[in-house]
Amino acid sequence: MQELLILLVMLFLSAFFSGSETALTALTASRVEALFKEGRRGSQALHLLKANSDRMLITLLIGNNLVNIGASAIATVVATEHFGRLGPGLAVGVLTLFILIFGEIMPKTFAVRNKVAIGLMVAPPLRLFYRIVFPLVWLLEHLTSAMQHLQADGQSEPTITETELLSLARHGAAEGVIEADEEQMIKRVFELNDLCAADIMVPRSAMVVMNGKLTVAEALPDLLQQPYGRIPLMLDNPGEIQRVIYIRDVLEAMVSGNQEQSLLEIAHDPIFVPLNQRVDDLLEQMRGRKEKLVIVVDDLGMAQGLFTLEDILEEVVGEIYDESDPPLHVLVHEKSNGCISVDGTTELRHVQEYFGINLGGKSTDRISFWILQHIERIPEPGESFWINGLRVEVERANRRRIIKVLLTYSKKEPAPASA
């Protein structure tokens, strides 16, 4: 009777260690950190155990193996006393079945469904058991570590990868834990690593540039008409950007009576970057220099475009409209010579109404979608082409979407150049 009671205790301990292993390995480090910050009962011991996953796993395996080996030994002795030579075989068969069902399958299934509750409950006694068997844990940990160094030169895989984080965000959005736009923001943050300056810049054709030789008094009327706080300055060639003038400095010069100073004299040196400079590196550079505007140049030093801190932010959160932007209800912006500027999200019907034409497609389609249907690719900034009598010039685009285009309608579309 006493041996049977010991076997039941051993079976319970086997279930305890098996369920603990499943619950603790299923709990992510971020979830444990959140439980610890919430001050949940048992979270401190849980946090300490998860701080070193190797030690935790070794502790669990020591406990599980000691219990199972002990149970096998006792069962064999008891069975031999009652069944003689058949005892060991019966003990192994019966005990294996019981351990499989009650010591493995049932506790692990329960632990998967209740990993937080189980983890908080088992962590304190496991922490105590770890202290008892610490010498053995220490020995096995160093032995395992030495073997890993021999096999993989000390390199270990990261506990979580970028793909797994994106997958978590996707599942979180699907289950309603986070909003769909939050999932998109997380995805775009990771995509910043893949973007370069050429992908997000405003092309030179859409840049506002002023002559740096102009005096403050001469330039002020034009500067006040611009919706921008920073304007690139050139001398004779628009592609050779010299400096960047801040509207604030122009106003200060006017107030202090220095109206005859040239713009170049009070302008600032900009950040010049190559077309292939990575956006995440640029962001760090802009923060270090405390600059909000960057000039993008080619290998000859000629300006190909520019972008601001807002352009980088828009890659993460989408289009940002401030007081300098036209109201959202103004969807078509007239330029000159029958040319209009439209956002890529503008519905096709607004363009058709402006020109009084039918461009085909659904009237509620976005102009960016309509363009993509015809050219079947994302165009480059500054690129131009004709679609159904409409000349399209891409003002802004990146590798994912068309942001803004210039549109001009002509009844006589130019014939394509012969080869």
C-alpha cells in the first residue's frame, strides 16, 4: 500500500514537471515581462526562471527524469515481488501507459490551454527545486554550453525573428487585438530597412528652388507664397543646390534691417546624400544633425530630389496633412496650361469631371489604381507617359505606391517614337 502511494505521488510529480515544461516554454518573454510589471502573484519567480531559459529547461528535465526513473524502479520492485520474473515486463508496460496518459498527454494539453495560470502557479516551487539541485544544473549547463560552442562556434539563433514579429502582428490584427492600421504601421517600420533615398524623395521636377543671389527683400514676396518652411537655393544651374534657406531666417533678417543680404549669406548647409542611401541610416543622420530636409544627389553631385522628416514618417503612418496642405476636400489642384496635380488616392471621377472626358474604368477607382491597371508596374518619380489622351507625370512615388501625379489632357496624343 505504501509503495502504491509513492507511485501515485511520483505520477503526480511527473505530471507537474511535464505540464510546467509546456506552460513555461509556451510563455513568451514579452508576456512574462508584462505579468511581472502587473505584479501578478508568482510573476517574480516566473521572471527569474525565464531569464535563463537553459537553466529552466535543465531544471525541468532533471525533475522529470528523476521522478520517472524513481517510479520505474519502485514499480519494478513491487511487480517482481508479486509476479516474479514477469514483474519487470508488466511494470514497464503498465507504468509507461500511465506516464504517457497521466504524466504527459493530459498535463501538457491542459498546460497549453492555461499556460499563464499554470506558469504563475508552478514558478515558485520550481524556483525552490532549482536551488536544491543547483550544483547539478550548473554542471549540466556548462557541459551543454561547451558542446554548443564546439558545434556552432558559439553562435545561437535569435529568440524571435522579424518574420515572427510580422506574423504576430498579422494574427493580432486578425483576432482584433490590434487595429488593421496598426498592423500596417508595424509592417512599414520593418520595410524602412528596404527603402533608400530614391524611393521616398520628391523628384527634382517637383522641387521648389530659388536663386541664392536674390536679396532678402527681393525674395520675400515669393517666399511668402510658398507652403514650405525650407527652400533649396541654387545659383545658375537648378541641379546644383548650394544651401537651404529657412523662412524664419528671412523674416528675422527683415526685422533686423538686413533686407539687402543675399539669401546665400543667411542660408544653411544641407545634408547631401546619394540616391542609394538607406532610409533608416538617413533618419539617424537627420536626428544627429537636427535637420528636417535632405538633398538627394547623383554621382556627379547634381540634385535629383529632396525629402523631409515628414516624408519618412509618411512611409510609416501614411499621408500626413497639415495646415500648409490643401483641404482634404480639394482633390484637384490646378497648375498651369491645363495641368492639374492630384493625390494618388483621388477618385477617377474627379479627374473626368475636371477635363469633361471618360477615361474608362470605374468612376470610384483611385487614380493610382487606374494608372497601375494600364502600365502594370509602379512608375519612377519624374517618369511621364500617355494613357487615353492623358499625359501622366509622376510627381511622387515609392516602390509600393503612386503618391502624387501631374495630369494634362490632349485630344491628340503623340504617336510613340519609332524604333
